[in-house]
Amino acid sequence: MAAPEQLKQLSPTVWELPVSYKQGMRVPARIYATEKLVEELDQGVYDQVTNVACLPGIAEYALCMPDGHWGYGFPIGGVAATDPAQGGVISPGGIGFDVNCGMRLVRTDLRAEEVKPHLKRLVDRLFERVPAGVGSSGFLQLNPREFCQAVEQGAGWCVEKGYGWPEDLRRTEEQGCMAGADAAKISQRAIERGLSQIGTLGSGNHYLEIQVAHPQDILDPGAAASCGIGGDHQVVVMFHCGSRGFGHQVATDYLRLFLEVMNRKYGIEVRDRELACAPFDSPEGQEYFAAMKCAINMSFANRQVILHRIREVFAEVLGRPSESMGMQLVYDVAHNTAKLEEHEVGGQRRRLLVHRKGATRAFGPGHAELPAEFREHGQPVIIGGSMETGSYLLLGVASGAQTFFTTAHGSGRTMSRQQAQKRWDGRKLQREMEERGIYVRTTSYRGLAEEAGGAYKDIDEVIEATRQAGISRPVARFRPIGNVKG
């Protein structure tokens, strides 16, 4: 689709729409993409990112990452920092329904030749132990009191119960728990939906994948080694999931509330009802922030329990303790969040609420919030490709300040799920992938067709855009050999 006439190319990978593009824009809108990726953008992305630029209190720019595509309210890949001191708002549409949908990367000391003879058994057992698909329930059956404790304490609650190692917390964004989560701010319906979902993968683009790092795919050996990644056909495990129906209900509840109070109580007009919002410092804004943190923590807990199950499966199938296989967490990164952070804008440090919708935090070297082992090279960033293509480990860079230290989160879709269903047959796709050395288990052949590699942008192009733009740098690529799909 043709780009808007007013879209100005500032560099090979940075494009801008000025405030004159649309009435009400308070800041320019910037899109990070190569020319090829810009050519693939649909009009909805331009409409949405410029609508975001109209939000009260937005600072500097409305942003869209290289994997950007049309979403709910914000584009997926959308970023906006609002200033509470200047009437800045919080918007569920800028966070997403699957709050803290995110990625975990687990390294091992195993090599491909050790794992391939056991691959089908590993994938089959993971498929059994990590429930996937719509409405799936985990082995943790909690009562409401226990669930509320879990969503207030996050991954730490799981580790205390024996589902993980203490070092996992250090290598999880926010140490696996956002302080200030308040279960009193979540509805009974949200609790009911979340009670049995900790330890489950979900559906859609969520997956659990066994991958291999080939020697030629280590792009920066020193930086990769700092993350425990070598490249001599090393086996890693990567998975992607979020807060399931619990996060969806939290977002739904507060969208409904914000639509009631936004204009009537605060006089806020938005260009799209999907951008319903409230002043961050308002009672409603603070209630949602505390509830959203519960959803963030539920997702950290969900990924922590899944990691525990992965270690169990590898130990059972390979007959060795997971510790002896070096199954350490490299990092856990969150998408779909809003966080208070300090950033420099116009030469001044400001306290901003950074909305990241389908986008990854990517702090550069030396950042105080990073674990000591990552301060030299920068924060690990995990960007998943499609189940057919491969995924990447990247690191945050100092020049990432231009995007509030944010980068892409995945490949980004190029066609709708419905279009993909018409184009691919799930059973045939599964057979073809196995012929190419990728063993897949899925709960739905229709869902598998929706996730075909051809339905996504070229992951290598997305990664190259982040590198050229200076918002993160790739250090290793991983190729899939086994996959569990929801």
C-alpha cells in the first residue's frame, strides 16, 4: 500500500509524519522500518500511530517498531511515553489485552546431536506438560486467595513454592514482579478466569520451541558468550506466552470504566474509542495501573512455572538433572506493559509512563536496572520469528535512547489469520515442516495454518532494521527443530 505523501524519510530506517498530518497531533509520529518494510505497512498503522500522537501528555514522539502492524487502538509495535506531570494518560489500548505477553530464552549445555534422537519424545512430553490452546488449564489448581498472592508476588511466589531457581528472578525483567500490584483492584471475573491458567501456553502466536544455534549464526561471539550462548550446535529453548484470560479481563474491565469517565469526568476526547484512557494520576488511572501490574505478575508467574515444567521434561527424557544440563534462564522480556521510567527528553530527565504494545524494553550498556552480568554488553532482547524461520537474541544499545530504549518484539504479521487459513492447510503444513526437520505438535490445525511463516514479515529484515536504526543489535540467531503450538 502506498505510504502517505507527508511521510518523510529521515534516515534509511527512520520515517516521520509531522504534526500537520492530522488535526490534534501533539507530537510527530515516527516509524522504524526499512524501505521494504514500509512498503508492506497497511494504512491502519499510519492511522493508529498518528491517533496515538494525539493523546494528552504524550512526550516527544508516537513510535512504531519495525515489526509494526495494525492492532487494537495502538498499532502492535506501538510505543508512547506520557508525562504524568503534564496530564499524561494511561491507556489499556497502549498495553494490550494479553498484558505482559513476553519471551523466555533458556540455554543448555546440550548439542543438537544429543537431542535429535529424543526430539519427538521431548516435544510430545512438553505438549502434555505445558497445556496449550484456548481454555487450557494448568496443573496448579489455586484457590482465590492463593491466586491473589501469586499475582501480587509474581515469579518470586513460584520460586518460593519450588517452581524454579532463585537465579531465575535476577534474569527476569523487573526481577519477575512489578511492585505495587494490588489484587483488590481486579474483578472477581478476572480471578475466576485466571485461577487455573498459571503454567499454560495459550493459543494464537504463543509457542514453545526447541532451537539450535549453529556456528555461522553467532554474530558476536563475545556478547553471545556473556549470555551463555556458544554456537557449536548448542540447543536452546524459547517460549512466548502471557497473562491469558486473566490479563484480557483486566483490560476489558478498565476499558469499560475509562469509556465511562474519560470525557464525562476528565473532558478527554480521543480519535478512536479503542484509545480510551484516563489521567495517570487520577483514581481510575491508578486503579488500572495496580490491576495491570497484577496481570504483569501473573504472566511472569506463568512463564516461571512453564520453565519449571520444561526442566522437568528434559530431565525425565534425557535421564539427567536439569542442573547438569546447564538449563539456565538467559532472560525473560516483557511485551505489552506500561512502566514508569526516567528518560531524557529535550536535554531534561523526565519521569514518563512508557507504553509498550507489542514492543520490547532494550536498556543499553551500563543501565542501573540490569543484572551485573549484562551491564557491559546491554540488556538481552529476545525476538521470535515465525515457527518456520528462526529467532534472534539481541542486546540493547546506548543509541536506543531515541525510542525510550525500546525495540521490536517479533516478526509482525503481514496477513490476517483468516487470510492465512485460506492459503495454508494445517495438516499439510505440519507434514512439510517435519520433512524440513521441524517436529510440531499443535492443538489446532486451523491455528497452525494461521501461524504459517508466510503470514509474517521477514524476520531477518526486521532484525536488520533494528540494527541499522540503532535500537538493538543482534548477537545470535536460532533455528527451530521442535515446536509446541497453541
